Amino acid sequence: MPYEKAYGAFDCPRCGSDVVPVAGGYRCTVCGHFIPSSDLPSTENVRILVGSPTRKPPVGDEKHLFFDTSNNIIYKGTGTGWSSFVPTYNVVTKTSNYTASNGDCILADASSGAITITLPSPSNNAIVNVKKIDSSTNAVTVEPNGSETIDGSSSKTIDTQYESYTFISDGTNWYII
């Protein structure tokens, strides 16, 4: 079976076997019957497919979501393939100054002294998360890479344990969401 069925899934109307998304609709994995997207029941709004990356169908239209159970990533169909739907993070623990990369989730431990996290150069849709994980009074300061701002300010200070901020860029500046 190329995927596990989830909400909105259906079987081939001819033989009852699994179907997979193909350009313009679905194709049965057993009998080859083609079901055009226009023939889907009107109650089906989104088709959610679940499985491992090696079992991800090659094509998904805009009404497909695929949940990769190996990596916990959701993909959405583009009509010709798949694109990541939810940002994924590179989780790193830092105890000293650090220059972040797009996609970093930084667990900042300032128990030995104040630290500064420098955001990467802004690029459209870049995202970084910073969380202070220690209980000390030492601050974690987040600052942009250059002259750009964070919500109009030159930096953001995090001084409470478990305080967390997600920074996203519009390509020019950074914003807290």
C-alpha cells in the first residue's frame, strides 16, 4: 500500500483497491482505473495521505496533504509534486554567542553568562526560534545581522526561563510572530 488512508480517503470504485494521486486525478494501484479530480464526491475537500517518504506519491494536487511519519513533516500538493507545508527546525542548544541559520530552533542556555544570538541575513520567509532554557538572571539577546530591525527595534532581550520567540523575515527586516 503506498500510503495509509486518513480523513477523506476513498477506494477505487471499480475494484475497491487503493488509489494514488496522479496529474488530474487518481489512479487505482491494481486495475489502473483513472478517476478525474472533477469526479470526486463534493463532500471531499482535502485528501490527507500518511506514510513514509519512500511511499509519498509522486504527484499531489492542491487538495492533497501528505504527512511524512518518519520526519513529522507535512507537505502540500503543488499539482506537479510536493512542497513542505510546515516549517521544520534544526534544534540546537547554545551556551555561548551564536549566529543562527534559517530554520534553527535555538535552546539558549545562559547559565554561565549572557549570550547573544545573531539572526541570519534576512531573506523572505526565513524563520528562527529562540528559547531561553535556564533559570539564571543572565540575558539572551537576539539581534539582527546588520542594520535591519526586529519589530522596529535593534534587538530583543529574553530574560525569563522558557520564554520563547519565533522570528520571521520579510526579506528586509525581522518580525516576532
